[in-house]
Amino acid sequence: MDKRQIAKGDIFRAGEVWESPKGTLYKVMSVELRLATLRMGLDGSGRIIRRPWDSVIGWAMSKDHNHG
């Protein structure tokens, strides 16, 4: 892999589902200007949080809810 490429799981990407350190699932709705907008729940219908796009330490990508 080229050193300029970002590996899957190193940043939030739109459409992915992540599990927070407390075990809550969040869906990534969008990533703009290095800021990710996440919504609580699998369908993204819960409250909104915003985090830096690369602030994934302690978070885990949900294997059950992401395809590909």
C-alpha cells in the first residue's frame, strides 16, 4: 500500500457503522472538511455527533453491519 493511502478502518467514511468505546452503534452520515457527522443507531435516526474524521482510537468498525 502506498504510504499516502489510508487503510480501511483508519478514518470514518460515509455509510459505515462504527461501535463507540461504550458499545453504542453510530452510522457515518457524511465526511466534510475532515469532520465526520455520525448519527446514533444502525439507521442513523438518533442524535448527531461530530468528530474529526481520523479520531477512531477506541472505536471499532462494526463487522456485522458493514458490507465489503
